[in-house]
Amino acid sequence: MSMIGAIGGGYGMFGGYAASSTSAAEAGKPILNPNESTQKAPGKTSSPAECETCKNRKYQDGSDEMVSFKSAQHIDPAAAGTRVRGHEAEHVSNAYKEAAQNNGKVLQASVSIKTAVCPECGRVYVSGGTTATKIKYENEENPYQKARKSMDRQGLVGNNVDLAG
């Protein structure tokens, strides 16, 4: 029986890849992102633990609503998904509040979370999110709305007549 493994040794704990015996700290490189892998992906300039880009990544909201992240803030890459989903939920909540205050109805609210790959270390990270909402407002003063109500009334008159009793 023959076994094929990584060059220079047997199998490490990553299923076929030999683990490096020197860590980033031993090689003289600072660990910028603790609790991250010190393995450098092929073709990348650093490992996730040493990635300057991930350490300095900031998130900022570009909408005109009063929500979190109006000023640029750093989020730990492990918590970015949860924080971005929570932020987008603020936009959905604001849409429901606005509809309730202005005699409207939320027809649709959807959130999409975007991901990207860090060019320095190859880590997949949450790069942002988008919220789309559709709100229908009733306008009783609109002549078209009045005409529609009149047409609806004509079609509904007599629908609930009880002739038996």
C-alpha cells in the first residue's frame, strides 16, 4: 500500500498537508490577528495571523439613515458576519417604523450579505451588506386612489346580501 503525502514529512493534522514547525512569532513576523492560522496559502503574501489588510479593515455605512457604523470602525473578522447582519436588521427595523408612522405597509424587505477574498492572505471575509425595502403608502388625496376606491366599491356592493333571512 502506498501513501502520498506532502513533501518533507508525513501527514499533519490538516489531512494531507504537513504542518510547519516554525510559527510566525518564531520567524520574526508579528502576529496581528491572534487565534488565526499561521499557515500561508499558496500564492499569498502572508498568513491570516500576519495579515495587515485584515487587521486594518474598517466598515462604514453609506446610507442617510441613523444607524450604526456611520463612522468607520474595525470589526474582528470572526465577528464581521454577525455584526453586519445586525446592522442590516437596523435598516429593516427602520423601514417598518417609517411605514407605521406614515400610514404605509412594508411589501418587501430583503438583506443580502456580501463576501470577498482578502488579496493578501486569501481569507474569505464578510465585506458588507445591502438592504432593499419596498413600502406602499396610502394617499387618500390622490385622485387616482379615489377613483380606484370608487371602482372597488362598485364591484363589492351587494356581495354580502343575505336574502334568506
